Amino acid sequence: MEKLEGRYKREFFIRTTCEKREQILAFIKDNKQKIRNCYSETCELDNHDYVMMILRDAIFVIELLLRNFEEDERDFLLVIPAEKNALRLDLQLLENQLPYFLLEGLYKLVISSPSFMHLCFKFFEDQMFDSVPEETVFKHFTDLRRSALVKSYPKQKFEYPEIDLPCAAKLHKSGVKFKAVHKTDQCLLDIKFEVDELRIPHLKVYDETETILRNIMAVEQCLYPDDTRVCSYIELINGLIDTKKDMNFFADAGIISHFMVDDASVANMFNRLSLYIHTKKSSYYAIRKDLKEHYKNPSNHTKAAFILWFDDPLKSSGTFLAVFTVVLTLIQTIISIIGAATGPACCTPC
């Protein structure tokens, strides 16, 4: 990687002039203390070595995003899918972040169009990352990823959550229906429960999904302790998906599609994501409350049991035959009783 970063730096400087190179170096020197303050740990490098390290790392990221935007087919990091996916994930880890103001500032010194944010969209774009308004303020790529995820889901009223949320299997027995929302512009966090239907936006789960979500949750715990919308989402889904059986309802309804080993792997993923995450309040308090009240209503269980019974062709046909047999037997019994009561007809000759 050191050799690769050196090559990226040389080729990036080909895009610039000597004057621009001096401006790039001056920008980092002028902001070195601001950059240091972005990290919780103190770097022991002296100022010169620190500036050179930041220069090398920042230019590598900028050049990588530029090559991706230009669809450079000479770069194996971008041509080989496994390499590109590994880089995309690595650049979103919280511990690997460079300040966004640094990357954007250096980029603007050299290139005016397209915007640096546009380069980010093209490189990171997927279901949980499409775009954010240009005026959005964020600190780094992980924070940008969170901003893209919550942008169309307004900040909700946070209240203390119900702890014992019934799982999907239990809710199903009380008549709750699970429905997937497949709108392309639907925010992943926009979950609704109306009457007896829980509508949840479709989620695709890949091998890297857990890592991405875990890092977004870490950002919320550190930077947004009073606005933990993603943590609330994970806690709600984890409450609904307790076991493989619960996950089956989500898979059958098309709410979650995945490329994992099996449904149990996805259930375990959500269980792991909720470990050691402590949110004081939830943005889904109303939904959790309504689901629990629906589950506690005995009439919902009775109605659901009746519907589930007759939705099963074998059970419903068996029930019909049993009832039909009982009715015939009852009619035959009544006729026999009536016949015995009236006695035999009179046959005396005239």
C-alpha cells in the first residue's frame, strides 16, 4: 500500500501545477492542528512527518475517487470487484477516517467540477447511500453515510421504549401482517404500523452490511447521542427478529433479502448489532407501544387463529368434512328418535 500510495501521489500531482502543489502543502500545514484535533489519540509524529503522512493518505483517497469517477480501467483496485468492495468498506470504517473538510479542501484546490461530494456518491452508492443535499454538514465518510441514510426520515420524537416488544412470530399469532415497501425513494428507517399491518422498507443484507451499520451506530453513540435514529431502527428490528423463525416471516414477506448462509445468520447479525448499544430513548416508541397493545388484545389472537385455521387448505377441508359428518350423524340420530317415538304404523285388516 505504501508503494501504491506513492504512485497515486505522483499521478495526482500530474493533474496539478507547481503552484497548486505548493497550495496543497500549505493547506495541510495551515490546518495541521485542526486535523490533529479531529482524533482522540495523539499522534507522536513531528509536524513535518505528520503533514507528509496526511498528504499521502488524503491524496490517495482523492485520486481513488477520481479514477472511479473517470472509470479508469487500468487500475486493478477498481476493476476487480473484490478489491473495490474491500476499499469501499475500508474507507467507511470509523477508525480510518480523514476529516472531510481536508479532502474536499484539497480537491477544490485542483479541480472545480464535478463536486467532491458527487465523487463520493458515485463511489459509495448503494441502497443505504444515494445522495444528500449539498449543504449537509458532516465530519467524515462514516458520518456522510449516516447522513445519506437518515436524510429523508425526519428527526422523530424520542421517548423511552417498551422493553418487551413481542417478536415477529408472536405478533403473527395476534394477526399482525408484515409487508415490504419497495419504493426506490423510500427511506430505510420509515417504518409504519397501521391497523394490523406493519410496513417495513426492503433491506438487502450483504456480508459487509453488519460492519457498515455497526460503524454508523458508533458514530451516533459518539456524535449524536440525542438523535440515534439508526440505533433505534436496529433495536426495533432486533426486537422483532429474535430467532430464525422470526426472520422467516421477514424473508417470506420480502422485507429482507440477503446473501448470507441462511436466515439464522441474518437474525444473529441483528442480535449482535444490538449488543452494548444503550439508547436512552427510541424514535419508534409509538410503533412499539401499538404493537404491544395489539398483541395483548385477546380478540386479536382469536381472530388470527380463526383466519390462520381456514387459510390452511388441509385444516379447513378437514374441518369441513368433520362438521359435515357430525351434522349427518346428528340428522340421522334425530330421525331415529322421531321414528321410535311415533311407533310402527297400524296394519289391522278391515
